[in-house]
Amino acid sequence: MNNNVKLDMDNLKKLAPLCLGIGAGLGVLWSVGIYLGGLWSILLLVAWAVSGGLYANAILKSGSGGEYINIAINGAILAAITEVVYDILSGLIYSMRAGEVASLFSVSTFLESIIIGAIAAVAWYAYQTNNKK
């Protein structure tokens, strides 16, 4: 058993642009006034889960496998990328539109994105590997 946490830079580099696009899309939607009420929180949750699940899917397609902790950390990184882009873009656009300074970063939503991304990556990986038997 290997106790080293490994960042899968090849898959992270491959999937980061997709997560940047998800975050940018969410930021633009929020900035133009598409709030969707209570559904917005669910939309964010789904975006973080999809970002984490993308990593698990990439691992499954490559056939390389991995330890759950590594899958969780790499999935969390992709979800964090999505959240940071969303926070910065929506904050900047809101500041320009409203003429006031908005918070560009929310620590609580950042931590939520990390947790959801990690859980989604491990859950998707476990689900897919158990269904193949």
C-alpha cells in the first residue's frame, strides 16, 4: 500500500479547461441575472459533482485505476477550479454592472466544492468499478 498522495497532472491538465468552461458558464449565467431561485444551489452542486466525476471517468477510461484518496484529491482539485472561476467571474461582472465592489471569493462555497468534488469522484469511481463485476 502506497501512502503517497499523487496528483495526476496529465489528467488534470486535460480536464482543467472543461472545468474552467463550466465555472465560466455558471459565472456568466449568474452575472446576467439568471438566478433560478433555490435551483441555483442545486445547479452549483451538480457542477461540482460533475467536475469531480470527470476525473473518475478519465481514470476509468485510461484503465490505470488508483487509490481512493488520490481520486478524491484530484476530483476535489477539479471542482475547486470550477468554483474559483465561477466566484471570480461572477464577482467581477457583478462589480462592473452594479458599480460596487463584490466579494470575489467565498471560503464556505470553496470548501463545499472541494468536499462535493471529492465525494463525487470517489462515488463515481466506486460505482463504475463495482458495476463491471
